[in-house]
Amino acid sequence: MNYFELFDIPVSLHVDKATLPKKYFELQKKYHPDFYTQSDEAEQQDMLEKSSAINKALKTFQNKDSTIKYVLQLKGLLEEEEKYSLPPDFLMDVMELNENLGANSTEAIVAFENDIYAEVKPIIETYNDNTISTAELLKIKEYYFKKKYLQRILDRLDD
């Protein structure tokens, strides 16, 4: 059972965060291990695993990038610790950003990130699991890796 099935919500890249807390508490009430202390060991273990999955799902759904990563993994398009080759023009733009790091670098990187998001915004915001094409998912994958690359630069600036 994947996280979307567990939370009984449609597969999406843009999870409605307003409904998550209510669903989370419903699931924890139903599956929390403390409610199964009188059950046999197998059922207690099952509830412990479900409770853990509920916590991981909530954490995933609360972060946009984690949700994208999870959906790409569900679709078999992303592997853990995958090495992805970014397009040379993107790498050249990032190299230029790196060379000009200074006082306004955070704003420049955020603006650059907004530009790359604009390319995939329609796909992310109108995601339909039944009609999404592999080509569209691969655009999302490229966006995910570009954003991850830019985040490393932002993290370095914060140090």
C-alpha cells in the first residue's frame, strides 16, 4: 500500500495540506500501536508498521519536493541516490550564478528557481494520474534534480 492509498487521496504532486492533519489523526486513532497492546504479536507488529508508514507519509506530503520524489519513485522513474545528468545549458547558467555569488545571490537563485518551476507549473498543478504522460513525468524529474542542485547552492550560502 502506497502513501496515497493509505491516506485515501488521489496520487498528486500537489497534495492538499489543509486536509492532511485530519486524515493523519484519523489514521493514528485507527492504527496506533497503543490501541493494540492486548492483541497478538503479529497484529501489534502490523500496527507498528502502519503507524510508522502514516508518519512517513505525512512527512512526505508536507514537503513539495518529497512528494514529487515519492511520485516519481512510485512511477519507477527515480531511484534512491540516482545520479542524473542535467542539461549543459542549465549547468552553464548555474556556473555563472556560482561565479557571481554575492549579497544578492539568494534572490538570484530564487528567481532562477522560479523560472525553472514555470516550465513545469501546469503539469504539477493540474496533475492527473490517469492522463499524465511519461514525457511530462520526465520533465518533472528534470525539474526535481535542477531544484535539488539549486538548493545545494542555497545551503552553501547559509553556511
